[in-house]
Amino acid sequence: RRRLVTALARLEVGRMDDAHAELAAIHDEAEALGLPRLAAEALVERGEAEMQLGRFADADATLEAGMWDALGRGLDEPAFKATLSHLVLVGAMLG
């Protein structure tokens, strides 16, 4: 959890690439350790980092995966955040 907070702080100060890499690592490690909430949160935040990096196709896929993953695990908060972010992204992509 501490690493997630650190990665989010990196996003806030504009260190997007570092944050994105860390969020991907946190997601993978959380999955391997059986920590579904942390994995879901890291996946959603990774999608948001991809949006900020201008990697819209990646963000679209990541946020959609995060939404379905969180819903499938019964994790309402990450599912809600992923859904909202995905809607914002799709709206921006459609103009």
C-alpha cells in the first residue's frame, strides 16, 4: 500500500513514466501475492497514468480491464473509479 501512495505522489508531481512503471509492478506483485484490492487499485491508477501520458488506446484497455476485474471481484470503489475514468476517456476520444 505504501508503494501505491508513493506512485500516486509521483503522478502528482509529473513523474508519469516512473509512476506508470511502479503501478504496473505493484499490480503484478499484488496479483501474485493474492491481494485483489491492491491489484485492482493499481490497475485503475495505471490506466489513469496512461491517460495523463497521452497513451489513450492503452488507457482505454487498462481502464476497461480494471473495471471488469474489480466488478468481478466485488470491489465497488475501484470499479466505480475505473468506470468514471473510462467514461471521461471515451468522451474525450469522441470529442
